[in-house]
Amino acid sequence: MIIDGKRLANNIMQDLKTQIEKEKAKPGLAFILIGEDPASETYVRMKKKACENHGFVSHIIKLTEKVSENDLLAKIEEVNKDSSIHGLLVQQPIPKHISTTKVMHAVAPSKDVDGFHPMNMGKLLLGEDDGFFPCTPFGITKLFDHEKIETASKHVVIIGRSNIVGKPLAALLMQKKSYGNATVTVVHRGTKNIKSICKTADILVAAIGKPHFVTKDFVKDGAVVIDVGINRVKSDGKVKVVGDVDFSSVEASVSKITPVPGGVGPMTIAMLLYNTYKSFKCS
């Protein structure tokens, strides 16, 4: 069974739009976009379109590749103080001369709808729900709930230990919550026998950023496979988007699988709007 993340994301965003139509004001979301990276520009454009289609007010703040760290931090502080903006996203990657850590610390926790501020990460780890969960892991838990995929007592293997997906997803799935109570293993480039470990997973999450890394021999029969990867590869002279999972070789042996595109990606955007609306209601 193919998990339709796009359909669920659209339902979530439509519900948000219905709620916003009852409000006197509109939730505001600001994007800081640095440089001319085509992928980043595409992501921000998609997110802005989702905002416009569902009742949010969005702002794109474009800065040059040569912007100084101090000037970027000053712009973040300016947005922090703007009461009409309830969420702030600094699109990554950012230039190497700027500290990603300083940027994450600079965004006010109450507007950190990406869920990357240490305060929100700490709340996640402690099992507190009043912060913001990172959007991709949050979206995956929503998919599990919607598809009635049981996580309690299941073995979840996550390929990848990034701060954006791997680490926060592991923390979420270990919590004593309806979306948690799983036994979680995180594998990465320092892990030996990755393939054999993945083969033991009831739920396998691929978030490594390598196209078609996960093949049939990584997956046990009947497992659930969640593909987080978004990789651009050339095929027949064209650029296409593929996941970390070799979908065609894996699909027949699993119980459920997310496609790329149309799986986790749309849920990430839906959770960004969900977090922004949550910030708006708390302001």
C-alpha cells in the first residue's frame, strides 16, 4: 500500500484554512533566503504558495550570499520583534562564513516553527508538547497516526542521524506517547552491518540523502518503509526527484511505503503551517 502523504497534507492544510477564516487576523510566516541556491528558492516558493493558498500571510526576505553574520542576526532579531510574524524560517543551507548554530539560537523559540532551537529540541527530548517539533519528523508521526501504523513495541530503524530528521525522529518515537513507545535504532556511516540491522526493522526510515540507497535486501517482508530522501538525479537528459529507497525493488515486499515525491515532503510543509498556526494562537 502506497501512503499518500500529499492527500493527508492537503486535508491538514484545508482544516487550517477553515480555522483561519474564523480569525480576525492572519498567521504570518517569514522566510529568510540567502543567496541564489536553486533548490532553496524552489523550497521557499513551494512553502510560500502553500501559505497563500491556505490563508497565511507570508514574507520572503532575500539576502545576498555575502551578507555578514551580524547583519543576518540583526535581520532575525528584527523579525523576532515583529508581532505580525508568528513563524520564522531561515532556509538552509546557509553560507559557510555564518554559524548555523548562532542562527538557530537567534530565532526566538516562540517563532521557531522549524523546531530547531535548542529550547524546542530540549522540550521534545523531555517529552513536553508545548514547543515545536521539527516539521519532517512531526509529519512522519502524523502519517503513522493516519495510516494506523502501530509504533508501540515495534523496532524502528532510522538511517541517518541529522539534526533535522534522524535525531529528533528517534527522540519522538521513544517517548511515552501515542506516537512513540518504539524501540529505536539509528544507523549511520559509522555503523557496521547496516544492511543486516535494517533487515530487522518493523519500520524502516531512510533519511540519508543517497538516491536509491535502500534496496530490497535492506527490508524484511511486511515492513513499513518511510522514504525521507529528496534527491535530484539526471535521467535521459532530464532532472528527476527520487528518494533514498529504490521504490521499484522494494514496493512488492513491504506492507506500506511512502513514494517520492508525494510522501513525506508534502507533510513537512503541512507541519510548518501547523506550527505557525500554533504560534499564532499562542501569541
